[in-house]
Amino acid sequence: MKKILLIEDEILIQQSLKKLFERRGFSVDVSASGKIAIDMIMTNNYDRIICDLMLQDISGFDVIEESKKKYSGPEIGEKFVIMTAYNSPQVLTRATSYQCRLLNKPFDDIEQAMRLMTESI
């Protein structure tokens, strides 16, 4: 079974996405904290890490930076999907530098968003 880590501090979004992933046959761990998520990343193996950019404690980019202790640059690009409501050129440039997928919130089409988050795993 493919395993996903969902890092999202908006609990309604977190629980809704968790249910959608589980219905598609994925095992899902969740965290509302970037710092706790880093510990989870270091101690578990995930096929995909879906991370909100603006968390309460640290940013999604901070999570990626800490994940470099475990994963190479290409692995970061394969594993991470960043979700954000902030679609500035700076965010786009930084996400591109990590080669990870970027998904804008709110989702216009949930099925398309789910495909983007789960493709290639």
C-alpha cells in the first residue's frame, strides 16, 4: 500500500483530503505541525509528502529543507507536493527550485487536484 504524509494545519481540509486518499487505497499519516512532520519524515518512509506552504509553526519550504537530510534533490522533487493559497512569483520560483509540484488552494477541481497529488506513486 502506498503511504502519504499530509501536512495541513486546517483540520477540515486535512480530514477531507485524508478520507479522499484512503478511499483511493492509500495509507495516510497526518500532521498539523511542520516540526512534528519533520520527525515523521525522518522516521518513516513515504511515497508522497503533501505539504501546505503556510503552517502555524514553520513553512512548507522549511519542511523541505529539513527533509534534505534524508532525501536527495531529485527525491524531494518526486515526493513533495506543495499546496498554497499564495501564488506569488517568489513562491513559484522557490517551488520550481525544489522541482516539486505546486497546487493552488482552493482547488478548482478536486479530482484534478487528487490526480496531481497522487500521480507517479
